[in-house]
Amino acid sequence: MSRRVAMYFAWDRGAEIAAPLGVLDNRFPALFEIRRLFWPNYEALAEGPQGVDGSLEAIFMRNFAGFTAQASAAMGRPMPQIHRRSAQGDTPLDATLLDELDTLIVMSFDSQRTGQVAPTAEIEAVQAFLARPGTILFVCPHHDVGDTDALAPDAVLDRQVAERRHHGDISLPGQQRFGGFGMSLMAALGAPIRNRFGLRPAHDDQGEPAPFEQVAEDRFGLLAGVPHLNLHPHLPHFEREGAGEAALEVLARLKVDAAAPPHPVFAGGAQFDAMLQSHAEAGLGRLVVCDATLWSSTNGGLRGLQAFWNNVLEA
């Protein structure tokens, strides 16, 4: 029997859509903004909804069409894409959902300002899922760009400008912090992490993603035959905190692009922790932390990603 796989978007989609457009930070771009920034590339979308709802539906969700198609073909039926909170109601992580799955991919693309936190009932359901033989959980926050919590007020703008110059994505505001749900889930499981920064990964002379460094034994077989990951311009460094140091090990590291403008923390050519896995003795079951854009086919490295996806679907 094929694996039963689902993607779980751990956001309040209504709260993301309702973010005030006059506040640039900590929201997704509206479709009219993308059309203006990248004119005329998206003029075919000029007749649809032009707010954040338009960009999420017409661009963002379509980024995952490649993996969805590959997973659906492997399963012989459509792969579910589940939204935690949407106009159709709330779908918590509970036994009703998790008992029907073998592989759960938690896409923590939730803006931290929306306060998404996994409550006790969901934590217990996830623990029961991980305890079931053969299951695997992927927790996938995206970046935390423009975090200035520890800086003096007069250092904030310089830091955010430097980060923006480094990643070079003009559609990002000075601060865009994702992943609150994923971090709350990891902390409650006893493996706390932070998804720090937005780092531009290195590429080779042909423009393909530079090979990753495999740091630990690939215990779940995810990296077999995978030459590289992707080239999303702002990938997080997954920093293990507290008990996370003992519960998780680094599986793969990427290099920062040495040709990019300097990042204020990670020098060009330095490595960052791009994928983590649970230690065999941690008692967490099969648990992996990786970036949410590893499931997207729009940022290069598709050959490597398709190999990674195939491994996931057979894990």
C-alpha cells in the first residue's frame, strides 16, 4: 500500500489575507504589489482578486503544484492540502486527521504576528502519530527576516537593510517573520528550534544549487541520490535551542553565496544548518526539520527536489 501523505498549512489564512496593506512588515505581498514590482510578468492575473488573497491563490499555492502532482501520482489519489484555519473552518491536528496519514508535512508559513500556537491536545495527537510505527513528520518553517529583537533602536534599520541587500528579493519587506506554529510544536515535543535569518544559498558555475554537506547518517533515506536542494534566495538557519541540541542532529548544511552582498551574521561561504533530524535515542520517532520551500518547484534545483520528494514518498 502506498504511503498516505498530506501537506498541512499551519496558518490562519483569513488572518493572513486580512493583514492591513498599509503596514508593510510581516505580511504576504498583495497581488497588485507583485504585478507592479515585476511588471509585466504577471499581467495575465490582472482580472482576478488583487489583494493578499489573490497572491496566495494565484501564485503562492501554485508553487507546490509539482510536489502535489508527484505525491498524488505515487498515492493513486489526490494528496490533501489542509489549511489549519480558513473560510471552510478549523482543521486541528487530531486523531481524526492523523490516523489517516503516514507522512505529515507541516508547512509553517504562518506569520508570527497571527500567533499560531499548537495547544496541548494537538501536541498529544502529534506525539501519538510519531509513536505509530512507520510514520514520519516534517516540520517546515520558512525564514525569519528582519528580526531585530536584540538590537538597539538605532541599529534596526541598518540591520534590515543589510539583510535585504543580502537576499535581494525586492518583494520582501524589511521584516517578515514566519513559523510560530512550527516553533511551538517543536518546543512542545522537546526539541526547540529557531528558524533564523533569510540566507542566500550558493550555486555552481552552471547556476545549479551547490551541493549540500551531509553531516549525519541519513537514517530515514531522504538524501539518497539527491545532488542538491534548492536556490530559494532566503533560506533559514535552523538553530537548535536548549533540549533541541540533544534531541536533534544536523543532517545537511548549505553554503551561503559568497557573491551575494554580505549578511550581517553569516559570512559568504559560511555554512548554515538547512535540515535537522531527530536523534535515534531521542524517543521522538521519525522527525525532520527543513525549509518550507523544499516542497516548491519554483526556485531551481528541480532535479534534486524531485529525487528528495521521491525519497519522502517512499520513506
